[in-house]
Amino acid sequence: MDKKADTNFPIHDLLANRWSPRSFDPEYILDDQQINSLMEAARWAPSCRGEQPWKFILFNKSDATMFSQALNCLSVSNQDWAMDTALLVLTCTNRFYRHNQQENGYAHYDCGAAAENICLQATSMGLAAHQMGGFSKDKARELTQVPSNYDILSFVAIGKPLNLDETRDELKERESAERNRLPLQEIYSFNKF
Ligand SMILES: Cc1cc2nc3c(=O)[nH]c(=O)nc-3n(C[C@H](O)[C@H](O)[C@H](O)COP(=O)(O)O)c2cc1C
């Protein structure tokens, strides 16, 4: 479904077309090439000192057992729609620099940039990505054995978005709701806060 951003000023189509749907084709499976492209996009994100602190743990629907265990980490309201996606990506970031084990104050910032690259790459491929904070980090850590020097940040659910007429009735209202943003003038200023 197309929910292109209604912008006051022109932005790139890729940015305007990215959004976070909940209506996905439950039969759709991603192939290796698509998955590799999504990860390649993450790989080329910028990072402080070129540290690349991110690590992504993938759950492919083609492995039904592991996919359902990852789904089980999500809040019930997220499970309700994420079960129809094809890939769940757990995003993690190393809190420490590799070269000196000092705290990396940009680890979260960098992983967020890489996650957005994944979302935009998905959009460019006719897919959609929906990020989630609504999940149990404890359950995810236990499932994936992420070491304690890595923070677990989010899940990103990726799949083939459906049109409104193909959408389950209970999702229709939410899917067609208007997209809102703060007024442009509120989010930036020159020279002083
Ligand atoms: C870090 C993060 C956590 C989010 N958590 C959830 C979530 O748990 N469940 C959900 O349905 N959407 C979640 N979202 C999606 C946001 O609600 C969505 O990005 C926001 O409303 C803007 O809508 P848009 O992405 O369609 O432009 C999350 C997004 C981000 C970036």
C-alpha cells in the first residue's frame, strides 16, 4: 500500500515511500539475494571511526521453528501483524570499541543508521520494513545468546506489503490512518536551540 509522505518540500521518493505497515503477505518468503542486499545496505552505513558496531541476527520464515521463537519475543500486539512478515531482524550493537575496549558513545547512533539503511533498502526492493521496540530483550538475549557487551536495540520485521483491499479487516483502519509529523519549524533551528 502506498502511503507516501505528504511533504512541504521535495524529498527523495525513497524516503517519502518508506513507512511502517502492518499488513503483509503471509505466504511471502525472501530469497538469499534479497536478504544479502538488505544486509549489504546495512554494511555500508556510516559509523563513528568506521567501527561498524552493529550485529544483525536474522530469523527467516523459511525456518519456521526459529521464526516462531523470535515472534514469541515480541509483544502480543506486535506478534499479531509481524507473524505475516518474512524476516525478523534483531539489531544489536557493541558498546565498546574493538581497538581499546573503551565505551563507544556512538554505538547506538551507528546501529540506528544501519537499521534505517535496511528499511530504505527494503523499500527500494518493493518490500517494507517495520521497526519494533515492543519485545522482551531478555527473551531475545536468551534465544540468540547475544553477549553482554552488545546491547539489543530493536527488531525489524520485513516482508511484502499488501494493498488496502487485500488487508485483513481488523487492520484496515490503522493501515489507512493519516501519517503525522511535527511541523517542520519545530524540529530545527539555526545557531541556538
Ligand atoms: C525504535 C522504534 C521502535 C518502534 N516500535 C514499534 C513497535 O513496537 N510496534 C509498532 O507497531 N511500531 C513500532 N515502531 C514504528 C513507529 O511507530 C513508526 O515508525 C512511526 O509511527 C512513524 O511511522 P512511519 O514509520 O510509518 O513513518 C517503532 C519505530 C522505531 C524507530
